[in-house]
Amino acid sequence: MRIDAHQHFWSLARGDYGWLTPDLTTIYRDFAPDDLAPILAADRIEGTVLVQAAPTLAETEYMLSLADQNGFIKGVVGWVDFEAAIAPDQIAGLAAHPALVGLRPMIQDIADPLWMMGKALTPAFDALQTHNLTFDALTLPQHLGPLRRLLARHPSMRVVIDHGSKPLIRDGVMAGWAEDMAALARDTDSWCKLSGLVTEAASDWAIEDLRPYVDHLLDTFGPSRLIWGSDWPVCTLASSYDRWLETTDVLLGAVSDSERKAVLGGNAARAYNLRD
């Protein structure tokens, strides 16, 4: 099964997408399952992981309702307030829904790069593991050191790093990010999403701009721990869905057919324990 392991839907009337402002003209509108379904069919993508785009419980409930109505949504990565005393109870309640496969605090938007290390978050991380959920790490390069320390504290937690941790592709910078990602790949069992890279590149990006970063992820995490995602519709700020998928095919040119299938679906199914 080919799986898009990172996509979003939103309805502007819900009013909780603080980052989604009118200046993002092409994506400042509603995106619903009917918009994505024809794209998935054309590209032979059989399932998706729907990921939160707002830091509210209402967002998680909205996504779970979409999963109830659309069979191609194989899993939902939701949100809870990890700092709240009631977070473990909320996680337990949400985990009762068969579509919930993970949770994602929006770490990239939190000012303190050490936020994830706070002891107040430990009960939420413990609940995540108790209910066999995946932690999606929405990090930037400056968060990678703290993330490695967090995973040393919770070595059995299943973790997926979103968007390759957003390297500075438009500036051509690999130093720091490359070493930290190599350390995470070496010292932890974390997975990494091959997603969200085109929006970190210059507007006139070419495949060769992305290649050093993707090659590094292949060299460190390997094709057995990389997970493809579109980041649709955010990706449309820099690329069509088709162009990113075609770019991925080129960048994976050196891997075997079985490894390509793993990146394009098999790894997501394992990392998220996706439903059939």
C-alpha cells in the first residue's frame, strides 16, 4: 500500500489556525477530503495519515470525524496540551478512537527550545506510550539536541521526526543539522519523514538543491526508517503534489524496489500501526 504519511485538512470557519493568515493566499481557503481524493487516485496513493494543523482538542475531534467519513484516512495524528494536568486522561479518551495513531505538540512554534524537556510533560509522554501512540516531533534544527536528550529519557517511545526537522535548504546550510540528525539516527530508534522539504527551499528550487539533504537522511536513517509524506496542501506553496512525488522518485533512484516501497508506504504502516 502506498501511503501519504503527512497531509492536512482545514476549515477556516473553525477559527483555530493561528498560523494560517490571508497572506498565504493560495492555501488560505478550505481544504477537504474531496479536494485530495482525486489526487490520491491519480497517483495511486491508497491511504493517508492526517496530521493536526491547530493546537486544539477541537482540531483532533474534527480530524477523527473526517476519518470516520473517509476510508482513505488510515490514521490521525492529533494534539493535546502536554502541559495540562489532565493530559493523560485526555490522551486515554482520544486513544479509544481506532483512527488515532499519534500526537503532535507544535514544538516549532514554542519559543523555548528546551520546552520538551520540562518535567511537567512526563505524564503525557508516559500516557503516549501506554496507549501505543506515536510522537510526531515537529522540530527545527535547534530542537534536535533537546530531542535526543528527551528520547534518552523515553527510549521506548515511538517517534517520527517531521519534515526532516526543516533544514535550512534555501541557505544551503547543513552544518549542525547534519551532525544532529546523524546522532539521532545512530542513538535512537526514531523515524524521519521525507516531507516538507520543498517549502524550506528557495522558490525556484531544483532537485539538486534537495539532494544533499535527502542523501544525508538516506545515509543516516536509511530507507528502512524514512517515511514519505506530501505535506499537502502546505506543499502547494512551493510545488504541486505530483512534482514532489516525482522529485521523490528521482531522489530515491539509488534504492532498491523493496526499499522504495518501504519509504512510500510500508514504513508508515509500521511507524503508526495503521489500520487496514
